[in-house]
Amino acid sequence: MSGDGASSEAEDDARRPPGTAQARGEAGAGVRTEVRADGVALVTLDRPARHNAIDLATAAELTAVWRRFRFDDDVRAVVLTGAGDRAFCTGIDRSATVPQPGSPYSLDDPLRSVGPKSCDLWKPVVAAVGGMACGGAFYLLGEAEFIVAAENATFFDPHTTYGMVSAYEAIHMAQRMPFGEAARLALMGTAERLTARRAYEIGLVSELTAPGGAVDAALRAAAVIAACPPEAVQGTVRALWAAKEATLERALSLAPHLISLGNLPPEQQARLFASRERGHRLR
């Protein structure tokens, strides 16, 4: 770095109000993070060629990001999004191999700790969705405080189509949507996709934007939250989640058993995936 550049950075630091961090960025396995000067961290799933699907390395990186933010006082609110305009996230990468224990009483789920609340992060998270959000994306959406979506966003859950139980996904959505809507989303598989407009009408989405505008809108909202005293904000987040915690914990405790009992063997799932029909209805 040149002397002029170093001097400029030092002058910027001197002018910055006390307690205000300089924007900084990091990149890990499939995840980019930027901590902005306004106290908002932008977390981007960065696998656009795979529709931001989560492989094992990306899952581990998400867990590490949330746990790191617990100790970073410069982060007072978070916006979570996906790179590119085709997808927010399409869940677990189908190319990922997840070894399972032999016991029918055990199930290793690589997405179980990809969300902020499962990592004990009680700083507010706003999800910014554009394009597809499906399947395992609901682990992330289910642990955000609210969702901002572009008009090109769609939501669906392919599990039943491929002979898989939608357990964690359905549980998270049943906490955020009218029961009938969550049931229809989970049971219709790939035959239907929920439009951003319909998601807004039923309360899953709190704000609609033009295509490409979800991140900016989410950042604006997060900046307002980040400007409030963090103790009050985090206490409010904790209170909101306490309102539904008992029901959620009970439901999640059943999920591994339902998956073990109801999932088809992987080779049968793969055959259903290979023979899938491409058409779907927008609703």
C-alpha cells in the first residue's frame, strides 16, 4: 500500500465518530461478508452458478459467520441475501454427500446450524430475496426477523416431489405463514411456486421491491435498526422469539425422526429428481 493510501485511511479513521467501524469485507467458502460503517453486516451466499445452494463447506462457513458476529460489536444488524438474480438459495447442494450414522435414532443434518438463531445470534437479521427461494432456504428465512423480496422472487418446497419429508422447512414456514398456506407450499412440491406478491399478501414477506431492489431496501431497514441502542434491539429480538419458542422447539425435536421414517432411499430420490417435470404453476 502506498504512503498516500495509508495516510488517507488514517485521516478517515480520525474523522469517524467514536464506536463507528470502517466498512470491511471477508470471503469464505461460498459466503461473502461486508461489515458496513453503519453497523450493518451484509452476508451474501456466493455460489450463483449453483443457485446459491449450500454445500458442506458453505454450511460450515455460515455457522462460523454467525458465531463470529456474536462477538463483533461493530455488527448491530444483518442483511442476508444471495448472489446473482436467479436465486436467493435453493437449499442443500444435491452434489453434497452427507454421511449418516447407522443408528435409526440419529440423523446428521448439515443445514441444522446454518441459521443465526441456531447459532445463538440474537442480533436482528433481515433477509433480502430475489429469484428462487426453496427447500433448505427456509432454514435461513425461518430464522430471519423479516423478509424483503423483489417482485421476481418465488418460494417453493420440492421435498415431497422427490420422496423426501419436508420437516424442518415446513416447521419454519408454519411459524411464519397461515397454516393452510404453509401446508400447501410443503405438500404441492414442485408443481406450484408462491409468487412474491402472494407471499406479501399472506405476511411471509414484509416489503416488496422492484427486481434488483431487495438488498437496498433491506439495508435501509437494517440501518434504522442498527442506529438504535443494541441492548434494546437484541432484547426485543429475544422477546419476539420467546413468544413462539416452546412450540418451535417441540416441533423441531420431532423432525429427525419424521425424516428417518419418511424419506425414500437416496437412489430413489435421485431417480425422481432425474425424471422431474419442468413445468410449474405460479400462484
